[in-house]
Amino acid sequence: MNERLWNVLLKGKNDLNSSLTFPMISILVEYLLRRNPLIVKSLHATYSHVFLDEFQDTTYIQYDLLKTAFIDSKSIITTVGDNKQRIMGWAGALKNGFEIFNKDFKATQFSLLNNYRSAPRLIYIQNLFSKTLNNASVDAIPAGEWSAEDGICEIWTFKNHRNEAVILARKVKDWMFSEGLKPRDFCIIVKQQEHVYAAEIIKALSKLDIDSRIEKEFQDLLSDELILLYLKFLKLCGEEKLPDLWLEFMDVIIEIKYTNSDLDDVNILNVEKEISNALKTIKDIFSNVNEANFETEFQKIMNTIVEFLGEKNIKSVYPRYKQKNYIEDRIQRMIKNINYYEGATLSDLIREFLGEYSIPIMTIHKSKGLEYKTVIFVGLEDAAFWSFKTQKEADKNAFFVALSRAKQRVIFTISKEREILRYGIPNNTTQDIKEISELLRTLVNANVPVVKENEHKLNV
């Protein structure tokens, strides 16, 4: 059965196109390396150092690929990670990856103790929570210019999610005003269903003229090579005197348009002239943009960039774009997520697309590796951690990830009533905290205060 499924996915059948998944690609590459030792030798000769971040979430398939590629090589392999943040077990992450790596690669292990991210008070709470994950966990040490009592962690309770949204929005407004914080200094994190858990908060923030957005789609787009190239193109159109970006952009353009040419034969002055002409065309198109014709005109701008680069060149440098309609799909997704308004400049649109003007909203998994001055975790309740009984370790690790995103302040909210999805239908239901009481108990034992909704002092 597995072999038949593999062949269908690999080659397609009838109306079903071939559909390689990332795990399948990894398996094929590992097989290719095993059957072609010269490729392995080339990798050894090319890479003297290999660095692997977030190693605790490395899957079995990924590890097999690493092992086949670099075992017994002279390359220096460095893995970095934290077992307390292992949240990809459901995706096949190694359960004891560091132990396996240490044995296979005869590695020397070091513990990094200095925490440069979080304030001392937050690190104290993180250390206490770490002990609930592993009794042998080594305490992190605050590093940086902090006072001993810096850092705020609180649990806020509410009667319902509407009151929660109103008070959170007003507190965010207050902090922005009193502490000079920007939208990107905040992050609203949820365990799941961010479009449901944050819906009322988005409305409440909007009423106070504070933009917020769900980051999932933008994180996907902003990891795309061509989207990033579009943004550089548009930034050069919208701003003057960006010499570093210009030089970086020139290198990328030469790589794409002249990939098969000898660099000594490339006339830099001609390349600069071509870029300048393309930028002028884009500026001319944008000068006619208004709210009524934005999508049509911006499509012209995107088409101008693709024509300038050359579709064949793009597909040659970035193989993923060989997929049918992939370039057009990315363009349409980008246009859909650009919020044009009358009088907006290209620079305004780029900054907004990058999220400079909005508070990010995301799940714990999407927050991995990020950090914010203030983190608000919405919905510390059984319904959000519905699998706590069956996968306690994974959920506790996820909670630790959320806790450790904050630099200065982290707020956990609990609501007695909340609208959640039940069988795909929004339903306002009573929330409970019995199953996750262990998480709350750890916070309370760390002297984290519980603040009721009528205890908030609102200055704005």
C-alpha cells in the first residue's frame, strides 16, 4: 500500500498530478547521496562548517539526511537547541535528538546559560517552569542591562471574551502612550484558531485606531524569495538614497538575469540603466493608482518586474516557480494582502506589508524564534489546550515557548466565557481550567499575581 501511494505521489496518475512533499524530497535526496558517494565528498570539500538551529525539532528523516551527508567528515557540525522548546513531536521530531547526535558524531556538549532576551523576573519564572519539564534543568542566568526586579508576568481573568478584548485594547493603548511602544513591540499569541480567539481583540484595537493582523499568511509570503525581491524593487522605487540596498539588489539582478554569463562580460553600467528604466516604469504606473484601480494597476507593476527579470530566468534560479501558475499565485496573494488607501506611497505600502504598523497575532508554533517586549497570551484554558491529557509534554513545551517570547512583560488571559469553534461552528461556551491547572499552579507558585478585570487602572 505504501509503495503504491509513493508511486502515485511521485509520478501522478490519471488526473492526479505528481505531488512531492518535503519529507519525500528529503528521502529522495538521502537516497541520492547514498548511491552517489562523489556528491557526499563534494559536500565535505565545500562545507567546512555546518550549523543546525532549532535542532530539538529535527525529524527522523531530516536527521538521516544529515547523517548520510556528513557522518565521518572533517566538517565541524554544530547543533543548537533547547529540549524544553520541542514542539514538533507531532511532525516526527526526534525524541532524544541531542543524545543521538552526540553518539553518532562524537560531539562535545555545552550548556548556554546566559539569557540575553528576557528580564530577570521572567527568567526566574522560566527557570521554575523548566524544572517541571526536567528536574535536572540548568537555570538560565539573566544577562544584559537589567535591574534585578525588571520583568512583569501576570494572569488576567475576565467574565467574557468581549470584556477581555476591550480591556486588553485599552491597556495596549495605555502602554503605547506611556512607554513609547510601537505596534511591533507587542505580540498576541494563542494556542490555536487565532482568527477565532483574537477576533474581538482585533475589533477592539481597531476602535482605538490600532492596527493588528494575523501573521500566518504574511509569514509565508515573507519567506518567499521572489516576494522579497519584489519588495526590494518597490522599496527602491519608493525611497531615495539607499546605496546598500542598491548594491545588494544589483548582485541579485545579475545572478538572475546573467546567471549563465561570465561576470567579466557583464556591463555594470548597462545593468544599472536597465534597472533605472524598470524603476521609472513602475513609478509611472503607480502615479496613476487609486482605490478603484489598485488591483489592476498593481498587477501591471508585478508583471513589469517579472518581464524585467524574465520568467525563464526566475524559474532557473528558483526551481519552485516551475510549478504551474506558481508565480501568478504568489502575485495574487501579495496583492490581496496589500492594504491600499488613498494617498499611500509605495514606502507606506511596503512598511505596512512588512507589518511595521500592526500588532502581530499568531499561534505558539508561529512565534517560535521571535521575541517581543510585551507578549499577551490569550486563552489559557482547557479548550485551547484540548490535548493536554494525552500530550502533556508537548503542551507544556508549547507553553514554555510562549512564556519565553517576552522580553519585558507577559500577560496570560483567562475568560469564563469565550467564543470557540465546536465542530467548525462558532459557539459561546463556558471555559474551564481544570485540565491545565498544573500550568497555572506553576505560575502562582512563582508569585505571579492574578488580576481581575475590575482591578485594572486605565489611563487612556
